[in-house]
Amino acid sequence: MRQMKGLRSVGILGTGSYTPERVLSNFDLEKMVDTSDEWIVSRTGIRERRICSPEQASSDLAYEAAKRALEKANISAEQLDMIIVATVTPDMSFPSTACLLQDKLGATKAAAMDLSAACTGFLYGITTATQFIANGLYKYVLVVGVETLSKITNYKDRNTCVLFGDGAGAAVLGQVKDGYGFQSFELGADGSGGSLLCLPAGGSRIPASNESVENNLHYLSMAGGEVFKFAVRVMNSATEAVLSKAGVARDDIDLLVPHQANKRIIDSAVQRFGLSEEKVAINLDRYGNMSSASIPVALDEAIAEGRVKEGDNLILVGFGGGLTWGATLLKWCTTPAEGSDE
């Protein structure tokens, strides 16, 4: 394992997730747009997704997931040194959703910031958080991936509305026993593909106006075919990279936790690495694509199902708008390092 000498071992001490109560099924979508359950399942693997209420914002979902992660980590909000929220659907441009979450939690000592890397946001967040803990600057960092994508989805566009859902996943990071925790990271970006998956209006390029609203520019836009090809390529290359950096063989993967965008993309990675179904966390049939929330929600559910044990090698890997991609190899351990609470 290739943890840098002199740095602390960093891992996940507790996870939590939250998805809204409302279920939007493929059969519901059949009544809203020209599509069918068979078409959606055969092309994506998605059967239903969760949709937040009109009153719910991203900080509300993040709060529920964060509370559960803190409880499992046996950490109080007052002990947090930093909160990182990965999202492309913040409550508002500013203040950050992280600051709103900090207030809801009562984490008065925590610095707070948002991070925008689309579906790769959680991986960018944990990579950032790890550096603060590894070098001794901070002890506990809360990382949340949260999205309310239903707020920016055009339910008249059958190519996108069948894909996305709402939810939040959270993880408390801290120092763990030497040799455990995060072993390697791989992050990447290709801004030349930014237009392939984006929210065109609402920023400084195209401020909100009657024209931007009339032209549906405040809904997400995606070139599905191009994104699919990109996703298959970087899912595989990012996974190969973290395995190589950590000196771990493909056969030593105990659980793959991929971004939940499309079953065919996941199947490509599974076939490439020769993994059995038991070694892959998949929940997109129930939630669809929750962007930055997909990986932490899938991880939290896998843990709750007893599929993760101490010493397991986990691969978390994803891709998203930007274009961005990322992966990490995590040797699972939730036991804080001896003396880390002193």
C-alpha cells in the first residue's frame, strides 16, 4: 500500500444517506412523456427514482444524511473541523449549501465550502478532505454528496427525465489505523467536453431572463451518446489507475461502488475486471442517477446490508459533467487510530 510516509492514515468513520419519500416510477413517466418502462429498463436499468417535495432543498436532504453519518461515526457536530458539500444543485448561488448545513447541524467550529464536480463531486470531496486530515491540520471532516436534480430536469424531455433522481449521502472522515483507509486516488477533468453535460443558464454567461426561461435553458442538457462513450472509458481507466498506485490486483477487489448512471456502463466495468455480482454495489434501479449522491448512498446501503467488512478493498469510481472523473481505493476500517481522540 502506498500511503505517504509521515502522513496519517485516513478513512471513513461513519456513513449516512437519505432519499425523499416520493417515488417516481417508469410507469408514472409513461403518463408524462413519450416513453415506456421497457425502453427505460433496457437502456438504463432504472425502474424508479426519488423526488423531493417542493419545500425541500439540497441542504434539507444533506442534513438528514449528515445526521446519520455523525451518529454512526460517534462524532458530534461540534467536533467537526470542516464540512464539504459536493453538489450541482445548491440551495442558492451563495451562501454555500455547506454553510447552510453547518448552521442546521450546529457545527459551529467547522469551516464550510461547496465543491462542484457534478457526479464526481463526492470523490473530489473525499480526496480534498483526506489531505486536511493526513497532514494533521484537521481531525474530522464531513463530506456530503447531495442533489435535487428534479429541480433542474425537464420532464418533457424523454432523453433526460428518465435518468435523474434526488438524494444525499454523507461520510465522516478521520484518522484510522495505520495501513487502512484510503490507499490511492485518481482525479481527472476534460473541460473541452463541458458542453456535453451542463446547465446552460443561470450563471454569469447566460443570466436568468425571460428569454432563457422560454428557451428551457435552466434545465440540464446532455449529449447522451458522447457521455456514454466517455463514461465507459474513464470508469475503466480510473479503476486501473488506483489499483496500480496502491499495488493491488484486480482479484483483490472486494467491492466496486460505481457511480449509478447506467447499468450498461457498470456492466462494462464489471466485465473488464472480472467481478461477480456480489462484488458490485448497484441501486440505480431504485434511485436512478443522483449525481454526487450516487456513490455515498450506494456505499451506505452496502454497509447496512453487511457487504463490507474490515480489511476489504473497496473501489469507489465515477464520472460526470465537467467533464470529470475520479476513483479511490479504500481499505475498509472504521476504527479510529489509537490516540486520535487525545
